[in-house]
Amino acid sequence: MAFAISFSLDTAAIISTALESILYGFSVLMFIGTMWALTYKHSVRDVNRPVTVAAVLLLILSTAHVILSIVWTEYGLVTYRDMYQGGPAAYFADVSQKIFVVKNSIYVLQTLLGDAVAIYRCYVVWQAAWVIILPSILWCGVAVTGALSVYGDSQASSTGVSSTEVTMECMGTFCGLTLAANLSSSGLLAYRIWKIERNASASRTTKVMTTSIIRVIMDSAILYTTALLCTVAGSLCSGSGPFVLIDMLTPIISITFYMVIIRIAIGKNTRNQILAVRGRVASETERGSSSQYSMKPLQVHVSHSTHSDGAPVYGVWNQSQPPTRKEFLTGTSSSFGALSS
């Protein structure tokens, strides 16, 4: 209850809009890095189109959500602050407003898109439909609870007291199913990559690359899971904290998606650079060894002795410079003469 007293709805609106705007700025920078990772040194045919479309859709949804959050805050604090009996706090308590319903719908769509991408990655790695049955069922539950939450907001009364409690209950269930779907898909994906690495060759470079991929997946899952747990815990309390956390979840979904692509691309480029350096060092070493032990012309010196009239005559022939015909005939005749005598 102390948490609810310390944060009024108008204060929560200001805090949520500020934090969402900061996180949105980070998500835009990471979107630029994601586009670079997906298109740099890649032809149009090599670009992963489903991932690219998902990245663009996440940016569009997060941009629309932050714009609506700013407009909603401006309406409550400036434009319509005197139209409600309780002031700005009463305005923010009315969840039946169209701008809030649209903002909540965008959050639901972005959550469904992020979970769908996680399930798609799991299917691509496993190449089996039975693996994604449980995450798909949980995803359907997320869609149903999200739709019920949006419908409940649109049908809420202008008082906003009972509708706010119903909204928090639906959002708590929504975030809980989202958490289960995200953990199941991320866990199956990490287990499959670990199993592939275990059955693969014992190459140290392959192990390092696989370990880094698993670490990236786990880091993104931990970030998103922590935010969801805080939202679920906040929804169980009668406070305005979940409104702040839900607005922050919208850019966090985009950040976790972009983070996986960027870090894997950085790790892949680093691995390629290491392999290129190793290849150049190996070629230079091999070239130096071959030049150090290169073949040189072989010279063979053959010595011969002849006896002419009982007096030995010694000579040396250079194999690289063969004797002339005169020297050869003289030495041969002398040798035969000595043998015949």
C-alpha cells in the first residue's frame, strides 16, 4: 500500500514517459546496428527477410507507443487537467480513453510479435514442429488475455476504479503467460544449440562461438524475464507501478530482439578476423620456412688418378663443370694403358 501512496497516477505517467523515451532512444540506436548487421556485405538475396521485417515492425510499434505516451501525458497534465473532478490523477485513472486503449493495443501487438520471433527462432534451430507446441499454446494464451485486456479497457466506465483493478488482473495474467512462453522458447533454443555444439567437432573456435551465442540468448532472456517479473509482482499490488513498468516493456522488447542480432554479428565478425589473421600468419610462416630451406645447386667433386709410365697423375673433375673431350680421352687412355701394362 505504501508503494501505491508514494506514486500517484500523474506522477507515474511522468516517470513512465521519461523512462520509456530514454529506452526508446537506445532501441533506435540498436535498430540502426541491427540493420547494419543484417545488410552489411550481404546481397539482397542473402538478407534474412523475416528478421528484417520483424525489426522494422518493432521499431514502428515502439515509435507509435512512445508518441502516444507523450500525447497521453500532455493531455492529462495540460489539456484535460481541469475537465476531471480529481484533476490529472483522475484523467490517468480513466482507462476507457481511446488513446490509452490504442496504446495498450500496441503493447499487446509488440509483445505478440516479440514472442512469435522467439518461437520462430526455436523452430528454425530445431527444425521440428512438435518442439514449439507448448510455446505456441502459451502464445495463444497471451493473445487471448491481451485481447480481453484491451476489450475490458474499451468497455470500462468513466470512473476507472473497478476497471483499473480488472485491467491490472488481466495484465498480470498476460505478463505471466508471456513470461512462460519466453522462458520455454529461449530454454529450448539454448538447449538445442548446446546439444549441437556437444555433438559437433572439438574445435576450440566452434566451442567459443557456440558458447557466445548461448550467452547472448540467455542475457536477452534474463533482461526480459526480469522486467516481466517486476510487472507481474507490481500487478499483484494495488499501486500504479505496473503502469510504469508496462510502458517500459515496450522498448525493452525491441532492445532484447536487437541485442541478439547485434552481438551475434559482432562475434561472427571477430571470429572471421581471428581466422584471417591466423591464416596470414600461417602462410607467412610457411613461406619463410620454404625460403630458409630452399634447394641450392649441388656440386660433386670426383677425384681420379692415372698412371703414366709408372708415374701417378692425380686430377679432380668438377661435376658441375664436366671435363673437356681432350681431358677425358687423355685420362681414359692413360688409365687403360696402366691397366694393360
